[in-house]
Amino acid sequence: MPVRPSHPVPCPETTGDAFCPLPTWARLFMTIGPLCVFGIVLVTTYFLIDFKAMLFVLSMSVGGFVGGGKLVVLAGAIESAPIGVWAIASLVVLGDLATTLVIIANMHHLYRIPGLGRRLAAAREAGYRVLDTHKWMRRMTIAGLCVFVAVPFQGTGAVLGVILGRILGLSRLVIVGAVFLGASIGVSLVAVLAGFAADEITMLAENPVLGVFTVAASLVGTIFLGRWFLGNGIQSSE
């Protein structure tokens, strides 16, 4: 008969690499649940407004995830936008929260995917560099993580936020709460800015050349600010 080991197999929670695996039902709920909520948002937008508004919501969600970040909130200040800045701000927070839940629920599986696992490992190394550059984050822990997620720079979103939360030794629930609070603060600041600059943003939208140049310059600026804020650590995760 096989001999049962006298000591339990070490849990990834104690190694700093990932969380202990959750029950299957919990992982499914945290993975499929956010997708269902996003689907409900799209369907609701279609029936309450129109198809154009649904496409706008979809484009803002994708744009915020692939590089626009919190700056997509500014699009809601355009006079012809089908939804306003605060609706887009809520959408960005939902996206950050959904990303956090999916990563937390599946981190131990994601590390096993060759390409993605390598990027997560690189992001973890970048996280250590961030904490080495900004030692105040180690002292502030939860507040530091909120600030990290709140700043509208490239690389300071939910993905690296979860990694930093793990390095800081925070629990799943605390990480989710910190990301939610940080994202809410960050998009609120951008939304307030959009409200003050609504006329200027509309003018840029009506001038394609100037608008494209401004968007490109803003993205480049957030990339350089992100690299500075991260102590160039984000370069290792690309």
C-alpha cells in the first residue's frame, strides 16, 4: 500500500508564487461570473440605449484593457458620446475588478501555461523592483497598493497590483478590496478632470489629426511615467 506522507504537500500560498488553489466551484464563479456581468452590461446598454452605444461600451472596455487604462474615461466627455464619463469610469473599475478575480482564482494554473507563466514570473520580478524603488509601499501595504492601482500610468493596473499584493503578503479579499478602492479613486480623478475639460476634449474629437496626436502623446506620456514610477521594472515583464 502507498505510504501517506507525514507532512502535507506545501501550498503555493507559502512559497510566494501563487495562491492555494480554490475549490472548482469558486474558480468557475470568479472566472465566468465577471464575463457574465460584462455580457449583461452590453445587453442592457443595447436595450436601454442602442447598438451604437453597445459598441462604444465594448470599444471602451477593450481600449482600457489593451493600453488606454483609466484615460478612456476622457472619451465620455465628448459631446456626442452615447454614455458619460462616470458610466465609463464604472466600466473601468468593473474591468479591473474582473481582471483581479480571474487572476486570483487561476494564478496557480496560469503559471503553468508556458508563455503566460513566463510573463507572470517576469511581472513578479518587476513587482520586487517596484517595492525596492518605492519602499514606502512596503510600509503602507494596503494603502500603498491602492495608490499603485490609482495612478493612471501604464503598468499600474490590476495585473501587477495582484502580484504586488502577493509579494506584500496580503490575502485574496484584501487584494480585491485594495484594487477596487484604488481603481475607483483613480477613475474618479480622471472623471473629474474630464468634466472640467469637456469642451477641450470635444474640440479634439472634432479635429481628427489633432485628436490622434493628442491621444498618441498621452499614451506615450503614460508609458514613460509608468516606467519611471515602476523603476523601469515593467521592462522585464514585456
